[in-house]
Amino acid sequence: MFFFEPHQPEQCGFKPEVLLDITPVFGRKRMAMECLPAQQHMWDYYTDLARRRGVQLKRNAGPNLGLAHDTAGEAYMRLYPQVTDVLS
């Protein structure tokens, strides 16, 4: 189970543990957000956040340092610790 990044992460102790590339679906996500006019004040916030997380995603992925890109990303926090027998 994962927690989605809230709009005030500093108030709930959110720590991004998983970055997900949402570039292929971000246009649809933005259209879905725009279906909620009462939350119009959040549209640009989450669009900008997706850009920032996209920069982090590309930077942490390796050889894309300093290259221009238009990646969109989301951050998640795990509810339970990851259990594995192999670190990769």
C-alpha cells in the first residue's frame, strides 16, 4: 500500500520513497483534475509538483544529468516496509 503525496507534505511527515514516471498519462491526469472546478487552486500546484518530481526521477535514474526533458512524476510513501531477499 502506498500513500500519495499530499499538498502539504511537511504537515504529515510525508517522505518520498518511490518516484513513478507518469509522463505518458499526465495529460489525462490534468484533464481529470480539471473536472473538479472546486479544486482549481490545486491544478497548477500538482502540475508544478509533477515537473519537480519528474526532474528528481530523471536525476535519480542515472545518465540524464543536466539534459532537458519534460518528464512528469509522482512521489509515494510506503505504508509497510519493503520485504525482499535481493537488493537491486
